[in-house]
Amino acid sequence: MKKILVLPGDGIGPEIVAEAVKVLSWVRDQGLAIEWEEGLVGGAAYDETGSPLPEETLEQAKAADAVLLGAVGGPKWEPLDISVRPEKGLLGLRSGLNLFANLRPAILYPQLAEASTLKPEVVSGLDIMIVRELTGGIYFGQPRGVRTLENGEREGFNTLVYSESEIERIGRVAFETARRRNGRLCSVDKANVLECTELWREVMTVLAANYPDVELSHMYVDNAAMQLVRAPRQFDVIVTTNMFGDILSDEAAMLTGSIGMLPSASLNEKGQGMYEPIHGSAPDIAGKGLANPLATILSVAMMLRHSLEAPKLAGRIEQAVGRVLDQGLRTPDIMQAGAKEVGTAEMGDAVLAALLDN
């Protein structure tokens, strides 16, 4: 029996996760032995326990084969000290489970080519995988904080640090991913300015000798950001640091028409993973039934593929999403002329219906 921890979180999290749970029920009905339980994380956890990541939640996560997360955060909790803000719950899960490899696909469904802000001829056929290092870099480096200088002025500081072993570990994931795709890997850094990423480039170059079937290239992050909007189809797999990956993957998401369409997987060395849509908690539309649940549903597909060893079921979910888009159903974020606008629950029901019809 595979165990799943479901963490709805904050904002639109409970709404989109509810639709994904419908799909989990379908998965169970197909004969896959899974069970799930819910837990608290983020602002919802802080409100109830005083911590964005209660010890009970972390223990539940460690005991699970996979974690399904909605979203965390919102303006309600912004006045809190940074140590107990909802985002600390997310970072704590990544660190506590050692989820060092973040896989973020940017795939443009052909039905949504017109929804992209770029011309269809630029983005049609887009299929990029961004491999982001997730437990190191400037988000976790020490020392960090805000200090007061002798002249009374405050100064904020963070530390960007990566060890050779951390770089090699994420590099192997990226090379293996590229090997299973089209054999091209672009490593993104800022080696002309940051010594830390100069080491990153050196380690990636050495590692490439073990993967003669993968073509390795290097690109500075500012150029990579430009190239993503100039000629995004030049990329197959991108590997980069925690902060650069955070930024570039959100940029890549908008090439696909909506950030509400893209799932992600965060994996450790044992294959245990946390799966979540890459969008945020969208507090402005929370509770209104307007959120797009497809990224969360597709996160379930990634969970089946990477942690639950059920790739055929994953493929059926991805195909069902495609059929629903073929039907012209759209949530507001991907609405197009001539399409039918539906809400969160309607979209989830439509995916479930497509699964049951197949």
C-alpha cells in the first residue's frame, strides 16, 4: 500500500487539491493500492498550531511515499516574523525530506497556443524540462539575516553556497533526464560574476564526460532569460541553481499560456517526492471557484510517474486533460474566444468524466 500525504495549504490550495483528490479516487479504483491522509502546512498550520510546519506534518511526510501540496502563503500572514511565515513550511518540507531535485516541465498544449503571450510560431511545440536544485544555494545558505552596522544603518545579507557534491548530485539528475529526452542539456549559471557558479560550471563540465550521448551547453542566466522569450524551443533540458531555477521556471510557465497549467515534482534520492502546481496561493481568487486545477491534477500524473511506479495511469490522466481542452473548456486564466468558461469544480469533473469515458 502506497501512502500519500495531502496538504491543501492556503488560498486556492484547498479548492484545487479537492479536484486532484477526485483523480486520486479514480486511480485507486483502477486497482492501484494507495491511501491518503490530510495534514496542515503553511498559514493554515500556523493559525492552528503556531507553526507553518508542525512536527506532526513533517513526520507524516517522512512516512509517506509521496506528498501532494496545494499552495502556501497570502497577505494575511505577511506581517508575521519571517521565521514563521507560511513559506517556511514549504522550505522545511523540502529540507526535511531532502528534496534536492525539482522537475518543472514547461509544455504548451497545442489547444492553448493562442493563450501564450508570444506568437504561436515561436512557442508551438514547446516542451522544456527545467531541473532546479532545491535544497541548497542562497535560499538555505548561512550566514543570513539583517544586522545593524556601527553607523546605525541596517544591512541585509544572504549567502550563496554550493558544494561539489551538491552540484554533481543535481547534475546527474539533469543528465539522466536529458538522456531520456532529446539528449540536450543547458546548464545555466552566472560564472562570469559569481565564483560559486563558476564552480557549478566546472563540475557540470567534468560530469559531462560520463554522458557522451548528451550534448552539454552553458549559458549565463541573463541570456537564458532572454532566450526563453526569444527562441524557447532551442531548449530541451535546463539545469540551474535554486534561485535561478525559481525565476526561470516561472518565466517558462508563462510561455505555455498560464502558470495554472504546470505541475512540478520535487524528489529525493529514494524517489520519494512532493508534487505541487508551480503557481502560488492566489488569495485574490480564493474561495471563488475560479482557480485552474489542471496543474494540480497533472501533479498527480507526475506523482504516478516518479514515485508510485504507475506511468500508464499517469499517461491516461495527461491524455484526459488534453481531451478536456479539446472540448473547449477553459478556466478564466486560459479563456479564449469561442471557448466555454468553467469553474474549478467543473474543470475537475470534466477531467474525471474524460477518465471514466476512456
